[in-house]
Amino acid sequence: MSQRFVSVSRYIPASPSVIFDLLANPYEHHRLDGSGTVHLPRGDAPHRLFLGARFSMDMKMGASYVTANRVVEFEENRVIAWCHWARFVWRYELTPQGDGTLVTESFDFRKPWGLPLTLLDWAGKTTRSITATLERLEKLVS
């Protein structure tokens, strides 16, 4: 695993469709977020994401800021991913397993825009945040 690509998987005893419905709704992202940085969507964010959908989120990591995101992968009940201006990609893959789903969340910041961002090493903090997100996701669908 590269220092600029983090991936964590967790088995969740819920169907892919139930999990995907939460992931595809940006108004639920603040409830899922294990980092504590994601707040509510801004403006006219759709209630259900789709390929190419754009949505902005209020964020806070020390200071408040806004991310403008675009959905770059979307396969119903299987894969959803979005990125923002710095080309960071958040991706969720859902794999049916027995009566539940193996959920893999990844954060890919191998191709960020701008030299200062390429020097950041967020792997440890991001791994902890993704682990917390998957725990929260499981609680919300159980």
C-alpha cells in the first residue's frame, strides 16, 4: 500500500442495496464520516448521487472550508466514487458475501494537484478515519 493510497475493508451484515443507498445520499455523509470533518451538503446537492453528479460539502479540519465534488464512478449497489479539485478520490466497493457485504473504502491521493499536497502524508490518520467510517456505516444499517 502506497503512503498516498489507503484502503480498509469490513464485512457488514446488510445487503449491498441498503449500504449503497446511504453512500449515494450526500445528506447522510456526515453521519457516516469517521474523520469528523464532513458536515452537510451545500446548495442544490442531489439527494441521490449519480455518475457525473456534482455536490459541495461543508467541511471542518481546524478551519471551515467547502469541497466541490464530482461523482467519477457509479455502479448501482457495487461502486461509488467521487473526487474534488485536488483529485483526491474517495471510493466504496461493495461485494456481496453470504448474508452481508464486504465494504472496501479507499482514499486515493496519489495524483493530487499542486506540489504542497503531494508532500502530505495522511496515511495513518486516514486509515483510522476510514475504519471509524466503516464502523459507523455498520451501526447505521444494523
